[in-house]
Amino acid sequence: MRQWPADLPPFLWGAATSSHQVEGGNHNDWTQWEEAGRLQGRVPSGEACDHYHRFEKDFQLFRQIGINAYRLSVEWSRIEPAPGQFSAPALAHYQRVIESCRAQGMEPVLTLHHFTLPIWFASRGGFLNPDAPALFERFVRRVVEALGDEVRFYVTINEPMIYAVMSYGLGTWPPGHKRLTEVWKLLPRLLASHQRAYRAIKESQPGAWVGLAHHMVAFEPYDPRSRLDQADSKVLHYLFNRRFIQQTDSTQDFIGLNYYSRQYTRHPHFLTPVPAKPGAQVTDMGWEVYPEGMEMLLRDLKGFAKPILVTENGIAADDTRRVQFIADHVRAVSRAQAEGAIVRGYFYWSALDNFEWAEGYRPRFGLIAVDYRTQERTLRPSADFYRRIIAANRNLWPVSALPAPVPPASGL
């Protein structure tokens, strides 16, 4: 197993965002989707959090929280607005972002594809196009060439299974297809795109750490006594959670885990699991709060014998619940570490309130509240609680210390 860099903190305490959700002013396939009225009456992304122009002040707020790592993404549509034509100003902008991130003492973890596509690429069929892996590799090479050794953690693709299901299975994201056959056709293309990106990064920066961010769900049988429900949960765990990880095992230096909730399989409709049982504690997204599921998945991932980064974990809810959510999930990380899981980082989603895709601006995930009319930022009480967790665990691995008692929080 590859050794953790000696010059890094033993544990990365971070927060995460993605370009389209916070930058503002993008023009990609999601922008077209929004302009076509596909958000069911919700407000389009527009200027979002204007993070594209406000990143330096935002980073100062991030440092008040005490995070030592920041997961962000570059916007492909800005960097390559036309096929083979790369924007020097866009690349220079992301160079400044990375330099500013480092100046604030935060290790950048850079995502290369976080759901959005350049319009020219989408018009060619997106990742369904046989040329997609080569086109993605070309983009990746240019980004890595521009950023050099300032970035040493790369996430090639965010949540390939979610992207496939939402865009080509359920059709609630662009291009809005509902064809299961396209899901199965898309996944090998995403796999090939990741593999080519991995090799391209390694050729340019052999010391880089490269992985994916896998969305994993804690699947359980709706009826624990039903053998069919039990079998369905195992099948869906393999198809949705493990299959892509196994296929990319040799091209992952670390495994990124995005975890939010558990779902229930109910035969014979196991491909459409139940998000929560009646009476369950759910978030504003309707997702059940179940920290034990993250512990279970971390234990499952330890079999791959690789460092694990929790690349996303967060809640849209009143801030009082956010404080408890963070405490419970950090405890889950600690328990998984005690059982042998090599967890090297935890990134809360999200640093800022943001544009939550088809849900628009309704859900509030941020440690930092954003007034979208004025762009005013306010640190929530949960941000201070997270700061206290980080301070209590500074230079510790495995993590163990939680500040007590849990402070009261009011919803912002």
C-alpha cells in the first residue's frame, strides 16, 4: 500500500464544493437545461454564490473554520469552450485559485468532472460518444499541465453511478434520457475515461494521488425477514456500490466515498429502492439520517487496502441537526478506523450553501450560509462546532476527540 505523504497532516479535515454549484456565470449543458425550464419552476443557477470572483474572501472564511483541505472542481466548459480550443484566462484563473488555496494552508483536492459538460461535448452525445475517453483525456492533460505539482490529489470523475442513473436512467438531469440500456452503455465509457485520465495524470505528475468519488448507499432489505429483499439488497450493493470500484481498483491511489443515507430494497422493485421508512428521521432532501451506514461502508472498503477519503458527507436541514449530523458521522469514521479502515480525510458537503442541481436553491447544506440576494456570507454555529472538532484532533490519526457538550445551534 502506498504510504501517506509525510509532509501532509495525518488527517485531512476539509469541506467541498463543485464549480457549477457555487461559481456562477457558467455556460454548459446544465445551463441549457435550466434555461429550457427543466427545473420545474425552481430558480436557475445564475450567479450561484459568485465564488468565481469571491474565492479569496471565501477561503479566508474557510480558514476560520480551520479546515486544512478543500475539495473543488474545475469547470470544463470554461477551460475548453470549443473543441480543442483552451482558454488561457480560465486556466490562469484556476491557477490563482489553487495558489490562494495553498496560501490559506489548505491542500487542494481537485475534481475534473463534476456532472457538467461543455455544450459542444454534450451535443456530440457526451460520454456516450466513442471518442469521449480521448476527448476527456485531452482536457485532463491540459489542466494538469497548467497546474503542475501545485495539485497532488485528483478526483477524475465525481459519482459516476449517480451521473449515469440521474441523467440516463431517471432522466431528471441533462440530457433527460430514461433508457436503462444507455446506463449500461455509458458506464464502460466512464470507466475508460477515468483510466485514460489516470494514466495522463501519472505521466505528467507521477507523485500525484488519483482516485474517484464514489457515491455509496447503505442498502438494506425493507423486510429483514424477506429472503428476496435480502438478496436484492446484496445485488444492488454490488451493482451500485462495488462494481465500479472493483473495475477501477488498479487505477485508484485512494478511494473517495460520498455518503449521505441508507435506502431499502423491496422485491421485485429493487432498482427503485425506498428512500426511507415511515417515521424515519429525514433531511430536507427526504434522505434518512443513518451514520451507521457510513461506518458499515467504510468497513467494507477496507478490503481494498487503500487510503479512503470521505469526499462528501453532509445534510440539508436546520443547523441544530447539522451539528449532530457532523458529530455522529465523525464518530462513525473513528469507529471504522478502530476496525482497520484507513480513513485519511473527511470533507463536509458543503462549505457554502449552493445550487443543488434539480432541487435548485431550496436545500441548505452549507457550513456557511449564503444570502443569494446580497451574496452575504454568515458562518453557521455548525461551522464553529466543526472548527472545534478539527482543533481537538489536530495532528491526530486515527481521529478520536469530539468536543463536548454539543453546542446549541439555531437554524440559519
